[in-house]
Amino acid sequence: MRRAGDTDNARYLLVPTRTRAPISQEREIAMARPNIVLVHGAWADGSCWSAVIERLQADGYHVTAPQFPLTSLDDGCRPACGRSSGFQDGPTVVAGHSYGGQIMTALRSDAPNVSALVYIAAFGLDQDESLGALLSQGPVTPALAHMITDEQGFGWLSEDDFVNHFAADVEPTKAKVMYAVQQPLTVSAFNDVMGTPAWKSLPSWYLVATDDEAIPPDAERQFAARMGATTVEVAVQSRRDGLSSRRGHQTSSRRAAEAVAAPA
């Protein structure tokens, strides 16, 4: 993967204009590809999508991965709506990971150019459901087993649970850095009740992480089945590591984008 600033890229900038496609043609090609907005989950931030962003940008997509507040469902929806409508021209595919699925499921009519949803081992609740009620139906998953709630009402993952379950596929030194910079989720978010889910009116894709230790894989399969999503299963244990190192997430987003761009 070449990066901006590499010698080959710098040399490309010196190629005479006549060897490149006309600007109007470049814009036409770019406009033919939907935009992609990536929504991070709890205990993470937009940087967890870095490798996916590089690959999608290399394929010519306009990608953004803003920082979403983890204080409430409404707070998270505001930047999602803003990015998908105020910063994007044309159809937009929204891909969410973990709690990011909760945010994009709650997208309303104020994000009219959202054309498809991609769930990456993410919550996909139905109307009147809440995370707390869902998670209480079974044993606590290993990644959340020892969540610590601070005086301000934010939930943090313990170091052992983060390193050994939430980011189990990550090299331990890196996983400890990820633990140190985790973004907490307010515990009141577990009680937020879902309104009409966006997946009822938008085509959806779902990637099931078969060894997930934060969301039960069977719950992921249930989400995918009831939304009628195009589904793929990948043997991934750590969902956060999956964002930074695996191609399945980029492929799911790209396939959704290609479907949106395809002529009717």
C-alpha cells in the first residue's frame, strides 16, 4: 500500500497534465462511487478504521470516520446525520461497528442521502428494544464481564478484559496502548430505547464475527436474519482488531457501495 508522500506518489504529481484523465472525467468517476461514513463503537474512536480507510480510499471512495460521542444515542446520531448529509454529495453508505450499529440504526429522515447500511459485528436493534434488555437475556460476555463504572456514569473496560477479550487478536503491547486510550460509554446508553430502525427501509449488509467476545455471535446472526441482510461470517475473535487488520470489513463496505452505485 503506497501512502501519501511516498516517492512514487510524489513522482506521479510531476506527470504532464495531458497523461491524466480530464478533471471533468475524474469528477464523473468519483461521483459514480457512493460516499462511505464509518461509525466506530464503544471503547474506540475513528482511528480504529485507519486500515479500512486506506484501502477504500485506494479504491477511489470518499471516506470519513468522525469521532462520535458515546454519551447517548441522540448525541451519537447528530454527527452521523451531519456527516452523511452536510459533508457528502450523493448517496452514502454508512458502516458501523459494535455500538456504532446502534447509532446508524437510529438514523432518521434527517439523513436522506443514506442509501445502505453495513453492520460489522454490530448491534442492530428493532423498535422498542434496548441494549440493556438484550444483553440481560444471557450471560455477560467476556469483554464486558468486569466493566468499571466511574463517578460520572461512564463504563470502562478493565485491562484484562480489554487486552484478552476485546482486543484478543492484537499483539499485547499494541492492545495495552488501545486499552490506555479507550473511549468510555455512558452506562445510561444501555437503557436508550430504539425508535423505528433504519434497516427497515434501507438495504443492509452484515458481517458476523463467529468468535466475538463482546456481542454473542448468535445475536449477530439474529440481527442479520431479521433485517434480511446480505450476510457473511468471518472467524474473528477481536472485533476491534478486525477493523485495523482484516480485509472483510473493507470488502463488505465496498460491496454495499458497489450495489448502491449499480444502475437500477
